[in-house]
Amino acid sequence: MEFLIYEIIGQIAVIKINRPKALNALNPLVIKELDAVIKEIEESPDVKVLILGSNNHFAAGADIKGMVDCDVEEAKSFSFSNSLQNIHGLRIPTIAAIDGYALGGGLELALTCDFRIASSAAKLGFPEINLGIMPGAGGTIRAPRLIGESKAKELIFFGEMIDANEAQRIGLVNQVVEKEQLMDTAMEWARKLSEKAPIALKAAKETIEAGLEEPRLREALKIEDQNWAGLFATSDQKEGMRAFIEKRKAVYLGK
Ligand code: CAA
């Protein structure tokens, strides 16, 4: 792969975008490689958590030089919406480890993850308005759901960057750490998650997503009821509850 570094550490997949000369700007070639790796992760029973990161800047957005002369049809190949939705749709927990710039499509990529951990040097934002466009890879949809309509409009309408602490204050990132601790912290989150019951995690993730898409409370609660009861068909549920009663640490097999 030319633009990604991909490794599996134990049960944790780590993808790093690697296009440093363009501050990891996303173009169709980067996204094609990302698609292939995400498909591999989706099909692998052994990968329990995904970390998306970089060696420096997370990603400074979609590639402006590639987009500048696009017409309406050509522009669609730079929104990457389907590819980003595939990451959002992964059944395992996902963590974006954000250092440096996470702008435009870069922030939208981070928003597809369940969690965002940022280095204190991170700068986040939606600068698209300053280019005469708007976010086009889920930013106008996922950001308001995460941080509320008004804060999302503030970021999108003004196009100004915010630092990591402000991002944490408004709920855009979960934790801020020093740059040197970023990957270790993300790995620590991933390691803890990899020890949880995977089917219960998957059910919780699916139920939360389904609930967010279902505005009728009673219908949403029905989904939860069904998914909750369904977990009693797993041996992990028996193991988790027996371990509690026997005062020992549960060992989950994902069954
Ligand atoms: N696309 C293409 N190239 C980019 C890029 C991008 N999004 N961001 C940075 N680069 C390139 C620069 O052109 C420059 O390349 P050259 O050396 O060949 O000129 C190199 O990366 C380094 O960038 P700068 O010299 O600009 O670095 P800086 O430290 O002065 O500034 C920055 C950093 C503030 C991030 C600035 O590069 C910047 O504003 N980048 C654009 C950010 C942006 O507008 N992103 C949104 C893109 S649109 C989008 O993402 C649409 C969508 O929703 C899908």
C-alpha cells in the first residue's frame, strides 16, 4: 500500500494514513486503499478493535488540488461518503487517534469512529466554507448528532479551527493527551475494549445506532428489548454472570 500503514497488534487493527507531503489529504487513491483494509477487517473474526491514526497530522481534508476543477459528477468521487459509512458501520469498536490537523474530510473520517482521542497539538474543524463548499463526507449529518445543531453550525458556518481542549469541551473528542502518549492511550482503550464480551459490544453498538435512527421512543425501546434478551443466547452472558458470582475475571470467547 502506498498511502496507508496497516498492522494488526494482537487483536487490534491499526491503520495510519501516510501521505505526509499533503498533510494526509484524502484522495480517491487513499480511500481505495482504506476501502480494501476496512473490508479485510470486516471479514476478520480476530480483529476486535480498530484504531485509525497517523504518524503526524490526522488528515487535512479532501484533496483540494484534486478537486479544484471537478464538475458536479466528478466531485462525487471526493466526498467518500460510502467509504466512510463502511467504517461507521463496522461492528467492532473504533477509535480515531487524532494528532495535528483533522480538518474537513479528515474530521469527517474521525467522526465515523466510536471514540476520538486527541493530542494536545490537535486542531479540528470544518474549513470547507472557506473554499466555497460545505462538508460532504457526513460532517453536516454526524457533527450535529454528536455536538448538537448549534455548535455544529458554528463550526461549519465559520470554518474556524478549534484546539483539542475546546473539542473535548464541546464533546467532539473523548480525551486529550500529550502528543507522546496519543498512540499508547489509544492502544490502552483498545486493549480494554478487546477484553469485553464482543457480541455484547456489537449489540450495544448496533442498538445505539438503531436508537439514534429511530425517533419513536417506543420503537427504539423495542429494539433494545430484543437485542438485550438476545444476549442470553450467548455463552459470554453465562460466563460474565458466573464470573461475577464466582468472584473471578470473566474470559469471553465471543460465542
Ligand atoms: N488538499 C490538498 N493539499 C493539501 C491539503 C488539502 N486538503 N491540505 C494541505 N495540503 C498541502 C498544501 O497544499 C501543501 O502542499 P505544497 O507544499 O505542495 O504547497 C502541504 O500540504 C502543506 O500545507 P501548507 O503549506 O498549507 O501547511 P501549513 O502548515 O501552512 O497549513 C493547513 C496547514 C492550515 C492545514 C493548510 O494546509 C490548510 O488550510 N489546508 C486545507 C484544509 C482544508 O480546507 N480542508 C478541507 C478540504 S475540503 C473537504 O474536506 C471536503 C469534504 O468535506 C469531503
